[in-house]
Amino acid sequence: MKAEQVVDGASLQALLKEHDRDIAQLRGATLASIAARENGGGGTVGVNAEGWGKFVKAVVRNDRAMIDRLGGAGGFGEVRPGEGYSEKTLLGSPLTSDTASGSYTVPQEFSREVARIAEERSDLFGLVKHVPMGTRTMLLPTEATTLDFHWATNQAAALTEDGPTFGQDTLTVYTGAAWLGVTEELLEDSAVILGDYIAKLTGEAWSRAFEAAVLTDNGGVSPFTGLLHKGGVNDVPMAPGDASFDSFGMKYCKDLIGALTSRAKRRNAKFCLHPTLADILADEKDAMGQYVWRQSGDTTPQRIKGYGFVLADGMPSASETAASTPFVVFGDLGQIYHGDRIGVEVKYFGQTQNTVQYGVVYFRIRVRAGFAIPIPSAFSRLRTAA
């Protein structure tokens, strides 16, 4: 199946313009050309309705041998059997124009842009440790013991042997992908700057997947386990009776810091929490009615108890309150490894079976990445009371 790799919004726009010609050729394929193929080719023949019916049925069944005999490469221009007809005939709901579910085609008289709330790229990208990978797996050595000095009490005393031992964690790459179906009508009629729009959607989707893998995933459809569920992370339960996120406050931030018992663990540590939980901290006051976290007029405090913080939309929000639920983490996010095998890749597929049947073309967004937390004890997490 023919595919072109797209690296940015500008190249995506150029590709779409180029494929306008392919779409026009496909639309201009004549019944006569199919009939000519069925009748042995050569000469001018009339439209053979029976041959056209056979061809359509063959397309629906994905009968490649029949497609090749009836139409083939010569009969349908750019659509080629064995290469143009995809086994993946059900690729999800395409972006279509209809009156029942709403139209994704934005007419020129309305707007040149799609009105939406764009998500920003996750702040976690710049904090975790990125490791280029040439293979699917990589072993990460982890320190199990430390090296200590032993003092010889006199010159005749033997030096004591000592040495660290190492464990290991495995960084494994998995493939994540998404398909975006788009009708030819959208490519032709929409005034949306489609290349930039799809590039933004792709970046936002990867940002959500990245945050989930690092923070909230817990098996299931994802192969990763994030900090909120990773075994070995220091659990900090809230006091009995504090079974909701509304009880979050500075005292629990102090407890999270205290759970990391060495200077090395606290170095470069940051709090990671949802923006609505930061709102709770911002509203907290002391017995004198003074704000605990921010001073009057200070709308964007930079640190919590002397440590930085990261606001992540993927973390549980204040509205998701539940008993015995982890929802805030603290630690050095640089202790998290992101294995980068293949970055975000976008490819355009314009020769699928659905293109012939329904006029739908596809963009496939793919990444190959792995995530590992080899030293979970370097983190602490806050959990509501049971």
C-alpha cells in the first residue's frame, strides 16, 4: 500500500495538494475502461453493466484476483490490486459531512480555522530522561547497594573488601498508533488549514499518551505503569477522614517531602499535580487569614515548600475525588526513562479499499516508545484515606 511520510504541517499541506490530482484521476475512471478490460481490452466498447457489477462486488469482498482481472491497474488509475487495496477495511469513523451528527467540513463563509481549545505540549517532555534506542529493549542497571569506606586501625590490619551490587530494569519499546479518516470532500471543500490542524491534533494526542504512560497508566490497554500505580513508590496516606481531594493542602505537601529520606532523593524533585489541585493550594489560608502559598497579588507562585511543581492535565483533578486513590506525586522526574525508538510519524494512505467505496483517505500516526521507572523508591505519592 502506497504511503508517504510527513514530517511537519507544511509538508502535509504540500502532500494534500499533490494528491488532488490523484483524487481527480480516481474520480475520472470510466466504466468503459473497466468494460474494455473485461472484454479483452482494445477498441472502443460500450459500458458493460454486468462487468461493473462484478467489479464492485469484488471490491467489497476484497477479491484481489477478480479485481485484477476486471479492473487492475489500467482500469482504475492509481488504485492497484495487491498494493492499493488494504486488508484493513474498517479504520474507524471518518470525518464526514452530514446533517445527523454534524459536519466536519467547514465552509469558507464561516471560518478558515477550526474553533477549539488547543492543548499545550506536556511540561513532562523536558523533565524526563530521553534515551535514543536502536533496538526494541535496553537493560538499565540499578544500584542495589552502596560503596562504603572501611578504616584500617593499624598498618597490619587487612583492608575490608566492599563493592556495590546492581539490579536491572528493562526498557521495552511498544508501538502506539492512531488512524484519522478524512473524506475527499473535506480535502476539496474545507477552508481549514488542514496540515497545521492535523499536526496539532497529533502533537496533543502524543502529549496525552506521554503523560498517561509516565503518570496514570496501570496496565490494561496500555503496557506501561505510571507513578500513581507503580510498585515501590513511597505511599503517603492522608489522615483518617480525609477521603476526598478537597482535604489536600500544604501539610500533605510537607508529608510528601518527608517520605523521601535523603538529600539525593530530594535533589531536583518536583510536585506533579492537576491544575485544579493547585487552585486548592492557592486558596489555603492560615489562622490569621493570610494566604499560605501565595502573597497578595502573587497569582503564579513558582515553588511549593521550596520545590518546583508541574501541572499536568492527565493527573486526577479535584472533581475526581475518591477514597484510597493516589493523586499527587513528588520526586525527580529525571529518574524516569523514555526510550525513543521512532518519534511521532505521520503517513498518508490514499489507496485503501475505503477510498474506492466511500471516498475516505487516512492518516496514520505512529510512535515507537518505551517508559521505565527503574528506581520507584525515589518518588512519593499522596493517597486519600480509605
